[in-house]
Amino acid sequence: MNYSINSSKSNVPVLTGAMALDLSFAAVKPYLKAHYITNVLLASLFFMLKTIPGVCTTLFNDCKLELKEWEWLTFLGCIIVLKNRKQATFATYIGTACMFGKVLNLILFFKHNIAYGILYFFLALLHFVFLPMPVYDGPEDVVYFRGPNLQDELERDRRVTWVITFYAAWSPQCLSLAPVFSEISAEYTLDNLRFGKIDVSRYPQVAEKFGIDTSTWSKQLPTVILFQEGKEKIRRPVSTKKTTLKFIFTKEHVIRDLELNEIYGQCKKHPLPRRKDRELKEAVDESKKDK
């Protein structure tokens, strides 16, 4: 007896190994830079030197981590987990973890040999000076304002919705938001939905006007405000007279809390008239008046 089996191919796309590898590499690629690689190496240098055969016997008395060193390493892991629970980006996560790791390395090197500690300190200093964190180099559509220009632009055309970041160049939180804000601006910008930034540390009168604290310990840096018809509609983080509610500036949180998807849809449905269309309309209106 002959049996025949009819097989049909599914139209569902299959994620092949090569495709998965490409996606993984694309996610990792931004971090395959000298700053991140050397930062991770510096943050784990003591533990690598203490366990590599040949090197450990030359630099230290033995090749095993002491009980106290294991305890400190465990404590470091707990600190990193607690401090990094709500970081905005993976780059910030790496930076915070490596910062605590380098502090522990410095303590352990000094504990074994003062010369090792001094040498490690200078290595960390050289890394900080010559290999700083890479700046965002992707697409963006952001207008950078100076002083009173912001208020003038908000009032110039009230049909335009503005999303403005009030930042300070010295603030780590503002630096973390910068690539997130740039990505959002590149995706959501329209003729009537614009994005801008202003350094309130340089223009304190602007900070005072919009009620933003620019002190060293401020919890209001950065502040992102959405303006519609020239007036403030949404602000993050939200500030009261007594406190400032903490806000994590991830891309998803910014889009959700500023209602950007809804506003983008509204602006898309009601675009600003183009210059040629406006001139044509004015000409038609003039001809009607003549008649």
C-alpha cells in the first residue's frame, strides 16, 4: 500500500540563526567601543590579575581571592543591582556598574600595595580624560535655544506643539537623556510637532520662569515640558511645593507620559499648510474680494 503525504510550507517568517546573530550583533555593536571595553577591563582588573596563573604569583602572594575580597565583591554586586534598577539606558547601567567596580579595585590595590593603588588611580584617570563616554552620533531633529528665544518661538506660531528639554551640561542625568531625546525627535518631528533644548545652567532666568531648580542636588534636571498653543500642558518630572516626583527618562516612559503617540496622530491629521498652498489661498481670497 502506498501512502502519500501532502505537505504545505508555512508563510510564517522563520528567524534563522544568521538573522538572530545579526540582530544580536546590532544590539551589541554600539558598546564595542574603546571607552566601554577599557572601562569593563578596569572595573575587573584586580580580579583578573589575582586569578591569572603566572601573573598572580608575580604581583601577589597567592592566586586565590581572600574571604574578605569575596565578601566585598558580593557587596559590590548588591550595590550595582540596587543602584541600577531603573537606569534609563544600558550605557548608563554599564557606566554606574563600572564606577563602583573601579572604586572597589582601587581599595583592593591599595590594600595589597600602595604602588599598585597609585598606578591604578592614574590608569583610571587616563581613561577618564582620553576615553570619555561616546556622545550620541545618530539622527536628531532638535532646535537649541538661547535665553528669551524660547518664549518668542513658543508664541510665534501657536499651532506648533513643542517638546522642550531643560537641561544642564554638567548633570549626568541630562547626559543620559540626550540620546533618548535625540532618537525620539528623529522619529516624531513634524512641521507642527517640534523638539528643542535649552541649557538652563547658562540661562537662570529661563529656569526661574519655568520653575526649575538648577542647584547641584536638584531633582528637576532634566525637565521635559510639552507646550501646546504656547502654554505648558505636560511636565516631567512633576514638581510640587514640597517635593519632586522621581521620573525615569527611558524612551518608552517619555513617549507614554508625554502622550506623544496621540499628539503625533493629531498633528499628522492637521498639518500646517505649505507655503505654496498658503499663497494660493491668499490669491484666491484676493480675487474674491476684487469681484
